[in-house]
Amino acid sequence: MSAEAALIGVILVPLLGALAVVLAGSRPNLREAMSLGAGVVLLALVVRLLPRVLSGDWPATVLAEPIPGLALAFSAEPLGVLFGLIASFLWIVTTVYSIGYMRGHGEAHQTRFYAFFAIAMGCTMGVAFADNLFTLFVFYELLTLSTYPLVTHAGTREARQGGRTYLGILMATSMGFLLLAVVWTWQLTGNVRFTSGGILAGAASPLVIGILFALYVFGIGKAALMPFHRWLPAAMVAPTPVSALLHAVAVVKAGVFAILKITVYIFGLDLLRDTGVTDWLLWIAAVTILVASVIALRQDNLKARLAYSTISQLSYIVMGALLVNSTALVGSTLHLATHAFGKITLFFCAGAILVASHKTKVSQLDGLGRQMPWTMGAFFLASLSIVGLPPMGGMWSKWYLALGAIDAGYAVLVGVLMVSTLLNIAYLIPVPIRAFVGKADAGGEIQIREAPIACLLAMGVTVAGCVALFFNPTWIVQLARQFVE
């Protein structure tokens, strides 16, 4: 298979997988096998693209051109391939986890769940391999729409309210800001294709460049930069595998991925450095990092605590983009991967706790670690990665971000990273400590067992990923440097 055919395949395979899931809906084992099979084929197709990209040959193909000069086109470049690898691999792992969770928790409408999950992955691949702003915008919007049924899966009043907040904020920011930015870019340059070095140099004044960049940053609401962040905690009404999809595999990563790609391929680092238009946005990102961490510290609901943690962690990636130097952007690219593996593990653990014990609050977890040692052990190790301590991969992304802040002359942002790290410790590490050391409720140790084996297997894989990214982050650094330089 040619690389160009593989590019079309990465979009079509998840969609065909969704169709296969629907057709096999009355046979759960076959239905879930179809979902797993689609994930494996998708991962193989993305891996097929990796050698070409590493060699510097970036394949591209045009699917259609509905408007002259505006094509639905796809290309494989370093950042897109990395995002595609992360998303496709974690789709497989999340499907394994979902089998244990959805059956163990007795969730209804499981066929609909797996089908929309697959559609959302197809849209994610469209974002990852978009060759231009038009294609990115189309699949960005489709991703929002395809995940709405997942957010409202429970069908309760709370779920519908959370879904309205989710859809309202993401659609309002994309239609009000992002679409305007795309059209404005087209008007200024007559071009919306992602190009090394950017396409806006000499096309507008620094003031216009600054306004345009702000429209992109705030228009990509999936990056959850304050004040457009409320959709993310609201979406926590969804089943835990959906939370994992939102926070680690697809939605939020699509947001920060788009900011990184637009920074490098539409504006270009030289233009942003010369105009200095990112300076004030840096402080928005810094405030989001700290304020979201403080809010997380005050949350007793475990999923809500993890949701605000995600808001903070996403702004690490945004901050790296806004520092507009290669070191910081390598840190952001690394954080795209390390946060994905760390945070998905934490959500897997939260779901396992719910399935096994029906507990949702941190204050209810005393002594649970002695009854669910594998789950709480995985939570502890993943927390170390989010905090940025060895031997977990999260250490390297924070290291590069700190070096990038110093290179850019923003030593104060190193202080922001340090304070944020202390807050990470304060809201994450006490969870496993009280689970292992706290006094359990009378009779609790007899009643509670570990989550289903599928859930434990998925957690084991993602924890191993956190460790592997500490000992061998080199291939991601290589892709990141190709992307930046």
C-alpha cells in the first residue's frame, strides 16, 4: 500500500469500523472485536507512514476540492504522525478498558457507544492529518458533533445539561473565532495550506497578526484556555471511557495539536518572535495553569479533580507554543504524549474505582488501596508522571518547557511550572496515600474487589507507556525537532 493510500485509509478505517460495530450490534463479542480490529488496522496504517516522515518525505493527497483553492486534503508530517500514533494506540487500549467497564457497570446502549467512539476517532485522524486550515476546521467541527452523543450517553437530565454546555462553548468559540480566523487568513494570503515557516510573513501588520493569532488561540476551545474551559468539567457526566477519550485520546489533544500546528505552519516562529504578539497570551496560559490547579485541589469528586488537572496541563502545551522557540515546542510536543498516557491512566483508575466500589469522591477512598492495590498503584505511578518525577515520562516535557522558558527570557514562567508542580503533588498524591494508609469503612474490605481484568490490563499498558517514555523519549524528540526545525 502506498503512503498516499494509507492517508485515505486512516480516515476511512474508523468510519468502516463504526459501520461494522452497528451491523454486529446484537452480538457483543463480535461488536467489540470489530472495534478492536479497526483500532489495530488504524495503528498499522499510521505506523506505515512513520518511516516516510522520518526520512523527510511527507506524503500528501487530495480527497476533494469543493471550492477552488480550498481542498479537503491530507498530509503526513511529524506532529500529525505523532498525534495519530498516540490516538490510534490509545483507541485500542481504551476499547479493551471499555469492554470491562461497560459490561461491569451495566451501561445501556453499548453499540451506540462503540459506534460513535469509532466515528470520533475518524474525525480525530482528520484533524491529525489535515493538510490545510479548511480540512482542519471541517474535522474539528465533526469531532465536536460526533462526541456529543458520547457526552450525553447516560440520557439523564444532568447528562443533557452537560452536553449543552459542551456543545455550546465549543461551537460558539469555533464559529465565532476560529472560522473568522480561517477566512481572514484566506483573505490575507489566498492560501490556507500548512507550510513550513508559515504563510503570513509580510501579509499584514503586527496588530493584525496579533488579533489573528488571538482568534486562533481562543477559537480553538478544545484547548480549554480560560475563560473558555467550562465545557470540560461539564462533560464529566459521560462514562469514564468517554472521559478518557476527551482528556487523553482525542478532543483536548486535537485542540492543543491545532494550536501547535497553526503556530508553526501558518504563522511561523520567526514572525511571532519578531512581532511579539504572543507575550500577553503567555500570561493567560500561566494563569490557567495555576488557577485550574488550585480549583482541582478543592474538588472532592475524583473525575472533577482530574478534569481541572487536564485544563492546567493543556496550558503547559499552549505555553510552550507561545514561547515560540524550538526547545519549548519540543517540550509541548513531548507533553502531548506524556500527558496522554498519564491522564488516561488516572481516568481508567477513576472508572475502575466506580465499577468496583461505586465510589466517586476522594473523601470516600480511605483504605481502598488495600482492597484495590493494582488500581491505586497505577494511580500513584500515573500521578508521578503528571507531577513530572522520574522514572516517569512526564519529567522530560516539563524539563524542555522550563529550558524553553529560560531561552525565551521568561524565567518567571519556570516559577509558574514549579508552583504548578507543587500543586500537582497536593491534589494527586494524597489520593493514593489515603487509599493505602487511611482507615477503611467497617466491612469494606470484604465487599470490594479489583475491577474487571480488562480494566486492569488497560491500566497496566498505559502505566508501562509512562515508564517507557521516560527511558526512551528519543523518537518523539526526533519527530518534534523535525516539526519545529
